[in-house]
Amino acid sequence: MSDFENLALGDRFRRLIRNTGPVSLAHFMGESNAVYYGGKDPLGSGGDFITAPEISQMFGELIGLWLADMWIKAGRDEPVHYVELGPGRGTLASDALRSARRYGLEPRVHFVETSPALKDIQLAAVPGAIWHEDLSTVPMEDPILLVANEFLDALPVRQLVRTANGWRERMVGLDGDAFAFVAGGQAMDAAVPVEWRDAPEGTILETCPAAAAILFEVAGRLAEQGGCALFIDYGHDAMRAGSTLQAVREHRKVDPFAAPGEADLTAHVDFSTLSRIALSRGVRHLGTVTQGNWLRALGIETRAENLAAKAPHYKPEIDAALHRLIDDDQMGQLFKVMGLAAENWPGGAGFS
């Protein structure tokens, strides 16, 4: 191993920037998250953050019921593939597949996962799953039922900033030893939507080419193979200005530049852009709605009541989980659910 590879990621970035100049935010974020996710299980109370499937089994169960409902209404095609992008600990898949099985849906299971630290945990949760580095090796025939929960937010974003000299890419440079944002030298006006080009100086726009590429591929798969997809993440349903880059470590927000590779770097998902990409591939955009409204429409409150009736001693925990998932000041408003389906597949519950 070279001396460069032995350096901590932050020191590698410092050497690279001093030798070749500022790096793009997408480069910084992509490398940081590759190191972060490659070496640890970041989930749970002992990790850095908790996702919805870890909060309550109700979340995954309702996703499984939604998928089963779509599959049944589409004609119960066999074989069918369950595909999950970034399956975490396998908790969502385990809960979803258990509830779907009650209605005859027993798909082949495919996990798109690159973290060695999480694969063993996923194997214990969902024996028989098949792992893939990316979507390219997922079967190209038969319908897919795809789920991506808190996957898109961790993909690297580019930021563009309006300067006195026009639009420039926002880069990561150095101020002494500290990482700092700097404006790149190349004009980027052509990359900015027309309606934003005359925005005030200092305006920042974010784009996520990686998310766009994934939506393009998933939508193409749905159009060709049939099926449906759910993308669940925090974000907005219209392009807006401002940086949403954040870092989380030990359940607290920290400086994104403080410790590259040691914190989870994320940005809000632009669902409006992604839905347009999907539509361009000839699939149905079922809608983009808040997580709270979607889960309510699927009956999460009734499910919580039934769970509490069966286990009254767990009622406080069940109620707390319910409120965390659906309340506007928790995950209910910020998190969105986007549904997609092949043209000949039905509309989905919760999107009307």
C-alpha cells in the first residue's frame, strides 16, 4: 500500500487539493461516503442514524402490502423480482416480504449493496437474497418490485453558485488546513435551468447526476420489464435554491468538512427532477406525497392500534414510533414517497 493510501481520507484530500487544485463537491462527497459505508454498520442507536424500518416494523409491513396489492392487480406475474437499493440491515425487506407472503407474493430477492460491513447482517435477515454491486446484474426479464429507502440522499451532489462573473461550480478547496468552499473557474451558465440563470449573486443550486442516472435506469427497466417502484427519502417536490448538504455522526449534525469518511454526508432529494426523468422513459409517475400522508392512507394508524391491542405493554413504544413516522414535525412532512409503475400496471394506494 502506498504512503498516499495510508493517509486518513481528509489528509488525502488535502494533498490532492494542494497538488492539483480544488475538487468538486461530488468528488468529496462520493469518496467520503464510499469510505464511510465501506467500513461500518452506521444504523441503529449505537450507530450514527436510524431509518424508518428500524423505528417500527409497521413501515416495512405496509410497503410489503403495497407491493403485493400492485402485483395482484397487475395479474400476479411470475416470476417477479424484489429489488432493494441500499437495503441497510435488511430490516425493511424482511418486514415487507413477510407481509407480502400472506397474499401469495414470494419474489426472488435482489439487494444492490456495496458495503461489506452490511452484507453479513443482510444475509442473516434475508437468507437467499442475491447481491449486486449495481443494477446492471439484476435480471433483465420479468417484472421488478423496487424499493429505495434513504438511498438517493447519500448520492453525491454537485452545487452551482451564482457569482459576480456568472454561474460556477462550487468546489472544495483549502483555507490553511481547513476545507472551504470556493468557486470554480469554468463558466457553468449552460448547466443552469433558464428560469434560474438571472438569480441573485450567491444563489446556490444542487443537482444529483447519480440520482438522475439511477432513475433513468430504473424507469427504463419498468418500461421494458413491467413492475413498480417506491423511492422514499427526505427532499422536496420542486427545485429550490440553497445548500442542503449535511453530515450526521452519532445522531447529531456535524460539520460536513470536519471528518471526511467518518460521518454520513447527505443532501435533499429533488423529486420533481427525478419524476420528469421517469416520465421521459414512458412510465407512470403515480405521485410524490409526504410520508405521513402515504402511511396514513395505507392504514398505519389502524395497524398501530392492532399491535397495541395484542401487546398492551408495548403501547407507549408503538405510539412513539407511529408519531415519529407520520407527524409533520418528525418524518411525516420532510420525507416524501414517489411511486412509479409501468404503463400497463395499476395506480397505487396512497397516491390519489
